[in-house]
Amino acid sequence: MSLKIVYGDITKINVDAIVNAANTRLSGGGGVDGAIHRAAGPRLADACRKLNGCGIGEAKMTKAYNLPTKYIIHTVGPIWNGGISDEEEILRTAYNNSLDIAAKNGFNSIAFPLISAGAFGFPKQLALEIAIKSLEDYLKMKDMMVYLLIYDSEILDKYEGKIEYNHKVYNIEPL
């Protein structure tokens, strides 16, 4: 299948699983994490408590409850520390671990936010490049429809609706 970059709200997409850019407590913080928890409803918080947190770069799965998707894969990206703490590799690991869970569960479609590019302070351009490379590399091995959801109008404005990466142009489509 393929990778599509989409501008929109990850809580509105109907895929087998969405990925939550979570905190280590899986407690529903701000940004994407808070939006997913609010949209999924209070049963998500109960399910997350039973998982006993999630390590940085790791991924765990719950049901999606009130969302149009079936499952949520929670992953914890790194907090940006100027690039001196192996943040780039940890971010790639977060994407790969999420994709591994999707593949092991036989999912055909998955949607990602731009992990770590919000409250965790990862430079957006670098986070975008790592996301695309990680997703493209994985799709060479597994057949899956992968969506990268962009909710940040700054990114949309910067790229004027098209992202070029590794000599390939991705149109940013509306959700």
C-alpha cells in the first residue's frame, strides 16, 4: 500500500488504529494525547492505567472506545534535548514499535501524528523527516496503508501543501 500525508484531526480518521503521541504515564496530557483522550472518553483512561505506563520509544495498545477507529497504539517519543541524547534514533524506534504492533495484529491501515513535535519540543522539520523516512522504510517490508496526519497549520503553510522528501513529492491532502 502506501504513505499519505493528510491535514486534519487524528481523532476523526477511520482506520484500524491511530497512534497516540503519549506521555510515559499514558495519562492524557496536552496536544494530540489530550485530544485523543477527550474524544475516546473516560474508558480510555481506565484502560491506560491498566497498562502501567509506557517507556520512551515503546508502544502499547488499547481499544479506541468513542473514536471512529478500532484501536489506539500509544507510543512515547523522546523529549528534545538538543540532539545529544539519541533522540533521533528513539523517535525512529517509536514509529517502528507502533508499526510492529499494527502488523502483528493484522491491521491494514494506521494513522500517525507527528510524534514529539509538539510539547516534547522536537524540531518540526527534523521530526517530519524522521517520520517520513521511518514510515517509508517500514512500508518496504510490510504492506499497509499509512497516514501521517498534520494538524499544525505552520507545517502546512511552510510546505504550501506539498512535502518533498528523498526526491518524492507528497501532496498534503485534507482529511
